[in-house]
Amino acid sequence: MHNPFTPVASVPVDTWSARVHEEGWQSWSPSGSYRLGVAPYRPANANWATVCYRPGRTVPARTYQGEGLLALDPGDGSPARLWAAANPPHELPSVRLTTARGVAEVEADGPVKEWTGADIQSVLGEWARALALPAPRPAPTVWCSWHEYSTAVTEDDIHENLRAMDTLDLPIDVVQIDDGHQSALGDWLNVSGRFRSRRGIADAVRGRGRRAGIWTAPFLVDPASALAETYPDWLVRDPGGSPLHAGRNRGHDLYVLDTTHPAAAAYLTEVYATLRAEGYDYFKTDFLYAGAMDGVRHSGADPITAYRTGIALIRDAVGADAYLLGCGAPMLPSIGLFDAMRVSPDTAPRRRPETDDYSQPGQDPAEFTGTGRQWQHGRLWVNDPDCLMARPAVETRARWAAHVEAVGGLVASSDRLLSLDPWGVDLTRRLLTAATGATR
């Protein structure tokens, strides 16, 4: 049961020019400002409501809702106003706004504090600055396998692109293997049949003077994995006692690892300590929303406490000097835990997302939410706007590159480098070089 919504404020607005900013729950949740009266983006189906929005929180029609944060520019020349969680990142109320007869009515299902500022982005930035977090470390430049190879990536693909970086003289610090290296979600230390040696790849990368990076989804478990079959008591449960269902992705059901179970916590520590010992020091952790879902856990911890405890286990295992990137992560519960954070859904070679759901991959939704969260960069973490794609097959590749350049500090190429035409090579080199100069 969630707390009831109670009134917070009544604000006169100019209904023609007022704007509302919704802050979505996690990296992929649509976040940005809308002209008052414009319908905000909502999930197209129940699965995406679980995987990409705040699970269990539906929004009434003709209502704006922010998760932990909602801002309003009244449009009449008066200051912008922000209603923010009173105790971030531990208590994250939903904040709602409706309008009637020229007045915005704001309510929340938990304690919030009000801030004012010149406009929406500035008041959000002032709120973030007041958290007084340490300045984030500069991001390395990265090559990532995902947007060219998806889960079909092979060890030979990694070696080909590693050689191409030298041939094309690209200033890439980190070579990051994405999804596809593991045998199953949850079985992180078992390589898929397309890979021979995870340590061997790290050795090859480091031998060329670069750093080795790797993708994991630490809180996801495939029901067909060895982990799920051997240790079913390591899974978060629903109230009926069945494994908690965290949605489906790419044809797979998703279960959730209970990091409050001592043996599961020890396993998670072993996974990341092993990867670090093999030579990996850049970690992209993905689908993190699962770790903050409501469910029955071994320790009885609430979801946000369990989530933050799980991330702390990873950080302890990889060490303070490793670079930690979050993705698909609940945003406000992640404050203070990461070096960099994905601030949008995935990009894609195409502009439009599937069924126009703005939590799904596409350049349009990635630009909308990445721009809406620009205020987070340098205050909460380094913004990751998702990868640069400069190959000829990418729609509006120059426009997408301009967004990557403008929004964040983490620049990651994700093309098969030998497939780039001269324009794509020059663009990739220019953005990587600019990021290197800005962060050294």
C-alpha cells in the first residue's frame, strides 16, 4: 500500500505558457518539461510499465507526476517552483499536478520541500547543488560493443575493434564489452560460447595501453540460469512466495537477486572481485531498477535500502578507483553511488521509438530525456547520454552526435570502427578528442 496523496500547493498559472517538468523514476523513464495541457509520455504496455517506469505507480489521466521531483514554471513571470523529496535518496514520494480554472493543484504521497528559481532547469540545478556532493571524477572515453553487435558480440569482434582504434588513431581510454559475454543473466562468471577467455581480452586491451570495461546487470537473474536453478532461495519473492517478476526483455523473463541474502551477497561480491582481479576497472551496471522493486527480501529491508546496499557491495568489491556507470537505474535512490549515470533511454539507429513509447530505444526519446536531465551533469554525476553512433546506416547521425556532444561528459563510440566512412571517422575522433581535452 502506498501513502495517500495530500495537498501541497495551489499555484495560479498562465495556461498558455506554463510548463511542467516530470522527473521519471529511472534512467529510461521519460523526463522533461511539457507545455501545460500537453499529454506527457506514458507506457504503451504493462511490461514496459514495469521495466521502464516506476513499477506499481499508475498515473491518472490529465495528471503530471514526478518521482521524487516535480517542477512548475507558472508562465506568468513568477518564479519557477520545485517540489522535491524531503529525504533524498531514501524516501521518494510521487508528486502530482493537475489544473483547473487557471490554478495548478500539487499533491504528494510523502513529505516534500519547496524550492524556487528563475526557471525549471536552474531550480533543479540549485536543488542538486544544495546536496553538496563531491565533484564527480572525469569520465574516460569509451568504445562499447552494444549498438553495433548487441548480444551477438564475439571475442573476435572485440579484438578487431581494438586493432582498429590504433589504425584510426582514436583516443579511446576504455574498451567495454557489453551484453553477450555471459552464458546467462545471473551466471556472470561463465562465458558464452562466443568467448574464449574474459581475462585474455582484458590482457589484450591493457597490452595496447587501454583499460578494460565490462557490462553486467547485477540484480537480474534468468529463470533458466544455473543460479536460479541451484539457489532459488537467493531470489526476491512476491507476496505469494513466487519469484518476483521484473518484466521481460528480449524474450526473457526476469527475476531479481536478493542481495540481502548473505549467500547471494557473497556471490555478488565474488563476481565483481573476480572481474576486477582479471583486469577490468570500468563497470557498466545495467537494469538496476530491479534491485529497487517492491518484494519480499531475506532481511526484510525496504526496496531502496536493499538497492543501495547492493550497489555498495559492488563498489566495495571493485574498489574506490574503479569507474562505475549506472544504467536503467532508479535516479534519486542512486545519488552518491556512481561516477556516471545514463540519463535517458537507449538511443538507436532510428529516430522514433517502438509504438512511440518514449522509454524505448530511439534518438527522439533519448534526446528528450537527456536534455531534460542536463541539470544533473557535474552535480549528481557525469551524465551519460548514451553512445555516439556515426556509421552511415544511422538516421540523422550528425544531429545525434550534436546531442551527445552537448548533454554529457561521457563520450562512448559504439560502431564497428572499420565500418565508418571518412566523415564518421573524423566525427568520432573529434568528439573523443574534445572529451579527452575537457576531462584531463
